[in-house]
Amino acid sequence: MPIKASIYCSSSDTIDEKYFEEAAKCGQILARHGVECYTGGGNNGLMYALEKSVIGNGGSCIGIIPQFMIDFGWLYDGLSKIIVVETMAERKAILRHNADIFIVLAGGIGTLDELFDTLVTIQFKKSASPIVIVNTGGFYDDLLRMLDKISSENFLPHSQRNMWQAIESVEYLPQIIERLKNNSPHTEACK
């Protein structure tokens, strides 16, 4: 049975090329390691770059997309499978439910919403899947400092600090995938 990854990332087309390169590299790595990918199903930004890379490298990519986004023409129709939902809440629930691992690439408010929604889900023990924050070029440095502050000032129990790990590049994903395949804990960040 393949590992299933939900990937959260930007749908913007107007961001630096380094983020597109990282998304494409992520898709390639996931496909080569037989990871079944779940995305928002869009045809824009990093989401699209990742989806095209997964499919182009022989992998499986399932898109979960609300009908209103299809009506706007935002669906990437080259996906392995498309699941149409009515609301963003349904989309997030399916992304959370299907994941053995969550991978967070650079993104905006929607990506942060998905990340924090998933953190709360894990905090209340509704999931035990690891969250991997890919800190491309230091994109998430400030967020990671804020999460550390939340923990150090006891707004988050120290025992829950291991809900996420940060990596500098998707190049570290193969190690994490292998640990998942071997059911090893994910408490150490790869840097």
C-alpha cells in the first residue's frame, strides 16, 4: 500500500521561480518513491507545478476541488483522479483524512489555513501523521520562530512541539518517506 501525502502550497503564478523549481522537484521525488499525492486539484501556481511533475514522473496525483473552482476554470484535468466537493471545509477534511504525511511548500493564506487546521487536528489526536514544512530559501523562518515562541511561552505543550518538522529542501523528503515506510518516529528535523 503506497504512502499517501497531502501537499499544501501556493496557487499563485506570480512568485519567484525558485518555488516552482522546488515544487517540481517535490513532485519528482514523491513519484519516484511511489507516494500517492493529494492536492487541491488546481491548474495554477505551485500546486500545478507539483501535479504536473508527479504525473510526468509516472506518479499518482488526486485532486480535491470544490465545484465553484471548477466553474472558475481552475481545475487541472490531467490528474489521476478528481474528487469534487462543495466547500473548502470538505476539501480540507479529505486532504487531512487521506494523508500519511502532510507536506507544506511555500504558500499564502490558504496554505497557512491548511497547515494550522492540520496542526489543530493533530493536537487533538485526530491524526498522527507528520507535518513537514519545506522552508525553501528561509520562506518559513518567521513562522517557525513564531511556532517556537508559542511553545516556549507555554501556549503549546512542549510535548506537542514534535507535530511538525522543518526541512530546508525537498531533497530531505526521501529520508522522511523511508522512515514512514519503516514506521519510525518523525521527531527529528532533517537539516
